[in-house]
Amino acid sequence: MNPATTLTPSLAIVVVAAGRGSRAGEGIPKQYRAVAGEPIITRTLRALHKGAPQAPILVTIHPDDKALYDAAVALLEPAARQALREPVAGGATRQASVRAGLEALASEAPDIVLIHDCARPFVSPQLMARAITAAQASGAAIPGLAVTDTIKQVNEEGRIESTPPRALLRAVQTPQAFSYDLIATAHRLAASTGQAELTDDGAVAEWAGHAVHVFEGDPENMKVTNPQDFAAAEARMLGQLLDIRTGQGFDVHAFTEGDQIWLGGVSIPHTKGLLGHSDADVLMHAITDAIYGALADGDIGSHFPPSDPQWKGAPSDIFLRHAAQRVRERGGMIAHVDGTVICEAPKVGPHRDAIRAKLAQIMGVDVSRVAVKATTSEQLGFTGRREGVAAMALATVRLPA
Ligand code: MG
């Protein structure tokens, strides 16, 4: 064997996420929609990074989706975020979007490139390894599955014209894997000759005259396209998160001089402030501790020691973001948080929805998973005497079984 072929090839990944995803129904493009509490694109990027931790990942997006993209990748672990290159604007067709991604990787000069559809979040390290091996061997390789349905070719009136032998048919998936130079050249050639509607990269390589090989795909590597796909993907992900835990948190801060207090990341005007080492956001502290509690992972004080001056006056969203990240690092999701603020004043009700929205954004979950309630203590005890504010919280977390 030629020793050169045993060297580890350099690898890069292009993710196609520029589509508008109208088949999944109205609303934001499907790749940014949440499945089991997290956008599809976040899950896809995490899975790709897991399968190839050294590979740079470049995503082609629709220019209108930059804010959605930024919010989705903010949920990734730091190592996965570091693998991401600046996203590039896709084109009018899938083919044009892939080409834009390939051109943007030119300076990386990878040996092998994997091209993956953003709508396939279940891509496994094993499938990626097969793709890389196949591309090293043949230069152009795509994953395929034998079809179980008989396929008919029909004319425009729907009349059958032929029945191709099923044994010779394959349903193809992504990641498709290529020698970078081969596929970049094929894309440039196709674009320069006006060939613009090829629906996968295997077809681009084929059109350019290359032999394209099919390797074994993965039936789990489903494409999430239609509303029923979303339901199936959600069920599958929740089915992997069967270790369901509840944690509680409790916190108190005393009133001091001031003209506002922070509750759940929202500034509320008041005749007093709250005393604390950080911004004294009593509700956010209770929720953060509830999440740490569900993980059996210490408390705010153990992760952010009050003796450390760097947390003096710190905005408490640092703490909550950290706790939510710890859940994701374990492969889990925050199913629900429920916080109760206990004080005679200020009134929390008028700010409830703003607080819920802010907490949801910090944790990276849908607002429907965040409850905020308030009560007085009927003028009894320290909260009744208006000496301070107390908060209680529960967090329900789902982790892989
Ligand atoms: Mg506190």
C-alpha cells in the first residue's frame, strides 16, 4: 500500500442551511426550529463536530437568517463553536450554496470535504468515518440505502413509464464525501456552463464525468423536512432523554438603598435596591441553583465563588447560562423551570412575560418551558416586613439514560 494513503487526510465540512424550508409549514425556516428544545441546526452542528472534532465547519446560510444562526450557534459548546468558520451566504439553489461554501474553504485547502444537509441532525460518527474512508478510496462517495418500496418512473400525466429493478436503486443521504479539489472543480465547471439545478453533490461529480461510489448509509440519519418528520425527530430525541430529574433552588437578598431591582434579568423600578455580591438577581439565582440541583452539580457558590472578586457586580445571566450549558454538555435538555418570587413589593405580574422571555433566551429554551409566579407572604416574616425578596424555583432536566 502506498504510505501516503495511510496518512490522516485533512478534512473540512460544508453544511447547507440556506434553504427556506417551506415544506415544514409556516414560520421560521425549518433548520432553526426547535426539536426537543433546541434548533435542528444546533444539533446537526454538534453531531458533526463530535464525529470530526478537528475539522473546520462552514455553514451556508440565507442572508436574512444571520440572527437565527447566531442564536443557534450560541447554544453550542465552546469547542464546537471554535470549529465554525464565518458562515457564508448561500445562493438561489442548493448547488449554488454548496459552491459558495466550497469557495470559502479554498484557503483551508482540505484533502477531503464532507457536504451535509443541515436537516439531518442524527448523523453519527460511524457514518462520517465511513464517508471519509470512502472518499479517500475513490475521491467521490455518497451514502445510500437500499429501497424497500418499488419505485416507478412516471410521465407528466402520472402514467407509469418504467419500473426500475429495485435491487439496483439506492436512496441517497448526506454527508457526501469528496476529494476537495475534485468537487470544487466540478462545481465551478457546472456553474460556468449554466448547469444549476443538480440536487446533490454526487450528481455534480457525476455530471463532471467522475465515478461516484455509494457506501452504506444509515437508516437513523433521517432528513427532517415535513411536519411529521419533526414529530418523529422529537419523539426519537426525547426517547433518548429518559433520565428525568428535578432540582430545587432557593435564594434571598436584602433590600438596600437603590431605585431598581433585577428579577430574572429584567430591571424593575422600585424604591429600593437589592444587596448582593453580584447584581443580586434573586430569581435568577434560585433558578440557576435548581438546574445545578437537577444535575447534582454543586451550586452557584461552588462554580462562582463569592470570594473571587471577578464576580463582584456580575450580571447573573453568566450563572444561568453556565448552568444551561452544563445540561447541554451532558447531552440533556431543560424541560421546564418554575420560579416563584416572594415579596410585598414591587409587583412582579406586569413584568412576568418580559422575565419569562429573558430567562428563556438566556437558557436557550422555548418560553413555553419557563414559568414565573409571584406571591406575598401576607406581611409575615422578613418578606412581609419588606426587608428583602425571596425566590424559590424548580427545574426539570432530561438527560440521556
Ligand atoms: Mg443570591
